Amino acid sequence: MKFNYIFLIYFLIGLFLIFIFSKVVMKNIESFEDNKCNKFFNKNSFCQFNKDRNKCDCRLQKDDIKYSFNSPETCCKENCTLLNEEECIFNDKSKKVPYYCNIGGECKEYQGTIINSHISANNCGTDPLNNQLLLPYATKEECNKTVDICDKYNISSRTISLNKSECLKDVNCGFCTNDSGSGKCISGTISGPSDLQKYYYCTPYQTNGKNNYEYGDHAEYLLTPAPKY
């Protein structure tokens, strides 16, 4: 009986020591993970939903500018890649604000933030033609005014070649490709873009391939006279 009592005491002491040891090890691991993040990135890194890639990324905002930069995943408080769209922006409801983006020809609502150090998260992705940041709209009405009939062919989750193929089947649309091979579907005819002020650089039949505007093979449609009623 006495032996069992002594054994129990040593067993409990052993469990306690194992617990303390594991806490120290975990603390060292966490400290090591923290040290892997540069102080420059560690200050204002946060999770941001990437509209172009349809996934949550760890990003860095410098000052109060609207654009954010890639940040090491270890610099964010959570593993952003494991978060879905709803979980990606983690702040309380009092600091959330809705905004709207034209995604593939439809105005979609997103949850944004009013926190200044995270304000760059409120964006609509980047324009595939000029790689410029697309700013959000405060209301759905404002967003709907910007929707073009050819936007429905600009789907970021699909390949450029598929978007282009579908675009060129529509007689109301043409496809403008930049020098890096990316591009978008825009309203136009065989002579060029409908909005020359916005897409002045999209020129048909460019020999160097830069910002080349293409129109589909709609000869049969264009030569067929309109039906008489």
C-alpha cells in the first residue's frame, strides 16, 4: 500500500514536469515563429481576401495607402490560407462596412473594414489590363452603373484563353490583350473599343502584340440583313 502511494506521488510529479516542459517548448516554438517575421512586416500585416485569386492572403499595409503588399504568412495572427471569404476579415461588427464590386458583370457585396491600418483590404482586385487597383463602390446602385455587357466574360477564376474565346463569340465585344498576355473583354466593334476615352491604348491589328484589340469572326452575322417586321 505504501509502495502504491509513493508510486502515485512520483507519477503525479512526472506529469507535472512533462506539462511544464511542454509549455516551455511551445513557448520557444512560438517565439521562433514570431522571430521569423521581420518587424517591418509584423506591425501591420493582416488577412485580406484576394478577389483575383478567390482566396485569403496575408498582406501588409504601409501607412494609410489604399494598396497592400504581400506579407509572409507567419506575420499574420492567423493562417490566412485556411480562412474562407467570410472569416478573412477578422474584426468586430462595429468596425465592418459593406462595399460592392463588379465581379464578372455582377455587383457583389463584400464586408470591408473601417480600421485605417487595414483599409487597403477594401478593394475589388486589380484590372487585368493595366494591373491597377480597382476601388470599391459604396452602394450597389453606383456599382451597377459601371457594369458593361461584356464584363460577364471577365471571370478571374477562369483562364485568359477561355475568357477570350467566350468574349469573341459575342458581336458586341472585343478582347484587348496587353504585352504580358493578360487582358479583358470590353464593348466594341470590328473597328475598335466603344469607349475610346477609357481604352484609347487598345488598338486593332497591333503588330507588336501590345494592347492589341481583337474582334471575333462575325462576318456572317454582320453581312446578314436585319429581319423586316
